[in-house]
Amino acid sequence: MENKMVTKIFPSFTKSLDAETGIVEAYVSVFGIMDQDDPPDIIELGAFAKTIQERGPAGARKIRVLHQHTWKDVIGMPLALVEHTRDMLPPELLALFPAATGGLFARTQFAMDVQLGRETYALYKMGAMDEWSIGFDYLQSEFVRVDGVEARLNKELKLWEYSPVTWGCNQATVTTAVKQDDRSASTDAVPSIGQGLLTPGTSVRAEPHQEDALTREKRLREIQILEADLAIKSARLRR
């Protein structure tokens, strides 16, 4: 068991956006798909069941929506978090990734009165950002071999937060649709894209990124270090 929180970009799938209210529906993690870490991780259906019950919107409300995993930058809140089985996944996602066994569905309210929340939502709406990442603790996992590769199969995770991110570690991270949302909709189940949530002209992108995951993570770390250095220098100048 590992106690340190881990942030990872598992396969995800942005489902719909509501331009008036700032509500986004997405699968922030798709189950049954290996990420590109070493060793790769796979999330099992049911891994989030306990953490959602205890910490989710119907529980203690302690799962946050952050900007790029930055703890001080809360940009929204989950209105619903539900594990969906394979038969509830959008057909477009299954067509692209037939090994998917389910997904963590999130209905997220972006903080439209907060500048960073508003800006992040605008980037999703225009397609400049389309991927998600989760921050969690490993609670129960085991190593298995999948297609000759040793992978960590995660049976139970403690979810701390999920974040919009610039780059994902898996080609399953895509944006698919824009729609008008009904804020009174049930949080237990949501309609699939096949029931009319896609707008005309919306495309599905699933091309692999040119950079590998380790390169992207290195670049993000370099950016974070640079930002921290600039903040320190700025604080010194104000003294």
C-alpha cells in the first residue's frame, strides 16, 4: 500500500459542455485501459465505489476540481461522480477503445465567477484543452501480466481530486461534444451520447501525441519549477 497521493492521466472522455452554466460532463478516467507509465496502471471497475460514497458529492464533499493538480487553484466542484459499467459508455468511446470496461463519470460545475475557472472552461469549449487527470492514493492493487506486460491492477483507490490538463498520457483522452444541460437531471445515471448529446459537426480526436508520456511529464515539471522560481523572484522584488 502507498500513502503518497499520485497524479496520473488515465484514459478520459469529455462528453458535453453547457455554455450558459459552465457544466461539463466527462469520463475523467476510463477503466480497463493501461496508461503509459512504467509499470503501467489499470483501474478496475469498482475501484472508486467506496471513495465516492465517503468523499463524493453525496458524502463528505471532499473531492476537489483543481487546475492542473495545483492545490491552491480550485476551479469547480463535482455535482455528480458515478462509476459507469461498459454498457453505459458512449458508443464513440467503445469504438475507439474496445478494451474499456467502464468509466468514472463526472458532472462538473466550473466556477464561472472565478477567473481561472472561467478561462479553463473557455479552453475546453474551444477545444484547446480536452483531457483530464486524477489525483489519488493507492489502497488496494496487485501486479498482473497483460499481453506480456506487467501492470498494476488497481482494485481500490482514494480519490482526492481531478483536474483539467494540457496533455494526457493516453490516446483515449478526447473531447466529443457540446450540449445544453438540464441542471435538474438525476446524478445516478446520465444519457449517453447516442441519445442526442452530440451537436452537429462535433468531431472525435484520438490521435496519439507526438511526445511520449515521460517527455510531457518532464516538460510540465520544468514549467512548474520555472513558475515557482518566478514567484520567488517576484516576492523578493516586492520586499
